[in-house]
Amino acid sequence: MSTLSSLLITARDALAAQAYGLGVTGQNVANANTPLYARREAVLQTRPLGNDGTVEIKGTRQAIDVYADRQLMSSTSFGSAAAEHDQQLASIEALFNDAVGSGLSDSLAALFSSFQALAARPSDPTTRTAVLDKAEAFASRVQDIGNQLASTRDNLLIQAQSVVKEINSKGAEIASLNRQIAVAQSLGNDTADLIDRRNQTLLGLAELVDVRTVTSANGELLVQASGTTLVDGGISRVFDIDLAADGSMRLLVRHAAGQAGSEVTNFLTGGKLAGLFETRDVDVSEMAQRFDQFVYDVATATNAQHALGFGLDGQDGRYLFEVTAAAEGAARALGLSSDVAGQPDRVAAAASAAELPGGSGNAVLLAALGSTPVVSGSTRTPGQAYADIVGEIGLRKSAAENESAMREVMQAQAEAYRESTSGVSLDEEMVALSQYQRAYQAASKVLTTVDELLGELMARVGG
């Protein structure tokens, strides 16, 4: 049977326990909108006291679903990669945007139109000057696109290097939190806040690179990224980027900065870094190669035909464009040939010296190149080949946009699932608040009653 003194202890413990539960519930309510906050539950249990039982506080328990967390990390990584890829492709697509009337297709059409005008007026100085102007404008526009593609690759490299620095920083932070959690657990301290901080850092890491995690028995976390171990307990490794012989980026992992690294590029599957890699070394690289080939084919075909014609001075064998010996780098190097630059009389309109000064046989053939399959292995006309390039970019952008939209939906589903298992439900917390409040009031009533009884007992004993 409980004595009055033991009832005082029971009431005291009850007040402390219910107050603790109120505090935990209040913390949940305060963090209802905190990203990756895991709902806390007050852990109370009966504690023997002689033959009577009272309550003791055992701490808090986090509502953590490892599967839901992993699913969220994975969907975040893939979603971030898709969004970055889509965003970067938008800027590539803009380089070939002819909607404003100043794109390459207009310059290409103007070049062949100038040949048609030359065929009609081969001796007209203004018409001859217009041919050089249109050729120079075409070359300038080609150079501009080629330079912007090269600049885009350089910028993507810089962005990737910046992302790697963020990855390394977050990896070091997770390793530090692992050490803090291990120490706190060894001392019997609550680690819930540290685990939440680690999860938030992990989510930030998942936005940058693909992330997989394994939790050890002591609460330390092993983090894998791009097929390698980035964090193992309290130790973190570092990523680095360098360039291969062909100019493509390589992702390396090192035990420490400055040490020899191992390449893990082929294992990179998610995060912003994967989007940057794919855009730079797949999309931009392939489109630059296709564009160089297009420019090389158009310029060499034009040069070959122009060299067969004769200028007003009776000379042949001159080129209209300066172009590289091979397709690689053709766009950035294209320019008006020194054979004709500033010399409109040297434009080869005549098919033979006998036609001079009014012959236009070669001008007709130059104009015909615009509708002749001289590009892509002599299978496409210049206009068709350029339309193919623009169409290919559009298809890639559309596919990336669809992928990004799908990944966004999947990420939202993962977030909703994780919220349902580990997040805070305000309705449930309101019920818990009411329960703890009523229990606290009841314990307070017990304490008041015992106090009154003790007072009455002391009064009688003293009397």
C-alpha cells in the first residue's frame, strides 16, 4: 500500500514525465515545417519503487523510416540531375534560336540568295560586294555559335568544379556529425538533433551527387557517392575533377587533397554534378561536332565550286572561305578567305575566262549548292542539315524537360511518403498535447490532495 510520502514521489515523477511529454510535443509542433525533421516521441516507462510503481523518463525516440529516407535521397539525386540537364539544355537551344530573324538559317539563306543575285548581275560591283558581305556575315555567325559552344563547355567545367567543392564540404560535415553522434551515444545523450542535422546535410548532398547510405550499429553513417565511399564514419574522402586527353571531364576520388585518385566518372548517376557532366560531355560535345561537320561541309563545297570559277581579272582557283583542313574546330576558325576579302572583283561569277566580263555560269552553280545535298556525306542540303541540328537540339531539350517533370513528380511522392512515416501531424500532436495536459493536471491534483492530507495529519499529530 502506498504511503503518503510515496504518493508525493509518484506525483512528482508524474508531473515531470507529463511535462517532458509536453516539451517533446511542443518541439514537434515547432518543427512541423522543418525539412527532414523526424517526429519525436517521449519514451516513458514504469519504474519500481518498493512495491509501488511510478514513472520514469527514458528519453525520446525518433520516428525514422530508413527506407523512406533512402527513397527520398535517391529521388532527390535523380530529380536534381534531370532539372540541371533541362536547365542547361535551354541555354544550348537558345544558341540556335532563329525565331528572332538573326539566326544562322537566315545567314545561310542570305548567302545563297546573294549568289542568285550575282548570277543575275555578275558585273555589278554592289552585287559582288553584297556576296562578300553575306559570306562574311555567315562566317561571323558561325564563329559566334562555335565560340559560344566552346565557352559553354568551359563554364560547365567551372560549375562542375564548384559543385565538387560543395560535395567535399558536405562530406566533411557529415563525417564530423558522425563523430559527434558516436560520442553522444557513448555518453548516453540524446542524438536526435544531431541526426536531423546530418539528414539535412545528406539531402543537400543528394542534390549534388547520387547518394546511398548504410548506418552502422553505433549510429555512424557510411555514405557512398558515384559508386565509391565518400564518408566512412568519421572519415571523409574528396572528389576532384580533371580533363581527359579528349577534353572530357573526369571525376576522381582521393583519400585526401593532393593524393593520387581513382576515376569514378562512369559510376556517376545523379545529382547536379551528373546533369553538368551529361550536358557538357554528351550534348554540347556532340552538337559541337555536328556543327563543325556542317560548317566544314558547307564551306568546302562552296570553296570547291568557287575555285572552279573566274573573277573579273580572269583568275580562278580562289576560295571564298578560310576553313580548317578537317572538320574539328571548323566553326570557330571559319572566316572570309584572304583570296577575296576586300576584293569584290575576285568573286568567281564566271564559269570560264571566255564568259568575262559578264559571265555568270559559276554563280548559278554556287546558288544551286543551296539545294544540293553536299552535307552529311552528300545526303542533305545545307538547309536540311542545319534544320537537322536544330531539330536534334529541340528533341534533346524536350526529352530532358519530360524527364525533369517525371522526376519532379517522383520526388514529390517520395517526400509525401517520408512525411507520412516520419513527419509531424499537427492533428496527432494536438491529441498528444491534450493527453499530456490532462495527465499533468491529474498529477497536480494528486500532489495537492496528498499535501492536504499531510497537512491534516500533521495537525492531528501535533494536536
